[in-house]
Amino acid sequence: MSNKALDTQVGGGHYKDFAIQPIEYCMANGLDHCQSNVVKYVTRFRLKNGKEDLLKARHYIDLLIDYEYDKKT
């Protein structure tokens, strides 16, 4: 039995079959919360919640746009 957190997934197995799990990519590239959620939802949408996950990803993109650009005007 492995003690690595990446070997355990609570609530399904929708990340296990990817060559790299979204969290590995996000951590390795220093992505913030919004960026990480975009990666997560776009990666899993076909395996978990379909359109709902794409809408969640779009919401996080909208949040990024507001935070990165609208706060500066």
C-alpha cells in the first residue's frame, strides 16, 4: 500500500488514468487557485460533470480576467 497522496483519490478515479494529474502540473508550474481550477475542470469534464465542469472553468477564467485586468483600471 502506498503512502503517497497522489495514489489516493477521494470521490472517484477520474484523474488516475491521465499521464500527469492536474495537481502535479499546477504545482510544478506555480499556478494560482483560479488557474489550477481551470486546468482541473477542463481536464476532467468528460469523465465527471460534463458541461457543468466547463462552465466552472469559464467562471474561473472570468474571475482571472476581472482580477488581472479590471482591478488595474
